[in-house]
Amino acid sequence: MSNWVKHTLNRTGFQPQRQVAWLLVLGVIMTLTFGGISLSQIATYASTNREIEDFIDERNRLEIENERLRAEIASLQTVPRLQERAQALGYRVATPNDIEHISVPDYDPTTIEEIFVTNQDMMVDDVPQYDATFAGWIQQNWDRLVNEFRAFGR
């Protein structure tokens, strides 16, 4: 071997103690890095779960409040309550003397049913038909989008 190769090898030498020390330091650094990342993920997961639990609690509280309000509305819509409120507003029950009958010339009461059926048929044609298909859903949303752009341009 040439002189400079021997000199280079002898200078650094083979020192297994240093290599073991560097491997230990590298191992500790990697363990701390992966441990930190893992703890960060666990903290994020725990925080997200706490938020979800808070949202569930709020949802449950709102559902209870909604049911309470529905019960209150139902109690306010009872017939005796509505009659009491109407009397408070100045309305009263009509007596037979309060009722006036009006006669309409050329009125045939049997035509009411025919007119009702005819009007009902016309009303059915005016109501958009519900299409429970994917294409119908796409068309409905497309029409809504087009109408929004038309309304925006006005």
C-alpha cells in the first residue's frame, strides 16, 4: 500500500465505540421524533373526539329543546286555547241571528262537485311531478342553478 493510504487509515482508525455512540444518539433522536409525531397525532385525535362529543351533546340538547317547543306549540294550538285567544281579540261565537243567507241567481249546488273535480285536475297539472331518479335529481339541481344565475343577472 502506498504511504498516504496507510496514513489515512491509521489516522482515523477503526473505533467501534464511536460508531456505537453515534448509533445510540441516532436511535434516540429517531425515537424522540417518532414519539413526538405519535403524541401529536394522539393529541389531535383526542381533541377531535372531544369536539365531536361536544357537538353530540349540543345536538341532544337542541333536540330536547325542539321537542319542548313542539309541545308548547301544540298546547297553544288546542281548540279551547284558540277560542280563548279569538275572544281576547274581540271575536265571538256567531248566533243564528248573526248568520245571513244569500241567494245567488242561477246557482246550482250540484255543480260544486264537478267544478271541484275540474279545478283539482287543473291543479294537478300545474304541480311539478316528482321524479325519483338520478336523472331527475340532476335536472332539478341544474334548473335551480340556472334560475339562480338568471336571478343574479336581474
